[in-house]
Amino acid sequence: MKEYEIYVPLYYNDETPVEVRKLQQLQKRLVDQFEGLTFLPQPNQGIWKMGGVTYRDEIIIYRVQTAKIRAARQFLCG
């Protein structure tokens, strides 16, 4: 069994909010693929540095589990 966490930003780079419909579509796709998920809706913050600039994101987390590791990687990584 393998567990994956998908960190999803709540805002685009121009600071407009990601549409609720898109988040719902992603949730449906994950449930269809993994037959369930854990949704951690409380906002979390991601912080990282790139090229001397500090970036901050407000994110939510979807957690899925599967024994079908190859299929999961294909789905998640393309």
C-alpha cells in the first residue's frame, strides 16, 4: 500500500482564487481513480525560495492510498 498527498494551491499566480468547480472536478477524478480520498480542507501554507525570492502559497491537501502503485504513478505523473 502506498500513500500519496496532493498539495493543491487555492490561488493562481495572479492571486485570483482557483474556481471551486475545478477543485470539485479534481476531487471527483481522485475518487474515481483511487476509490476514495482524505480531504484536509483546513488551509495550509507552503513556503519556498527560488532565485532569491520567497514564495508563499495557501494550499489544501488531498490524500489517497492504493496498492496499484504503477497505475497511481501513471495517473499522477502522466
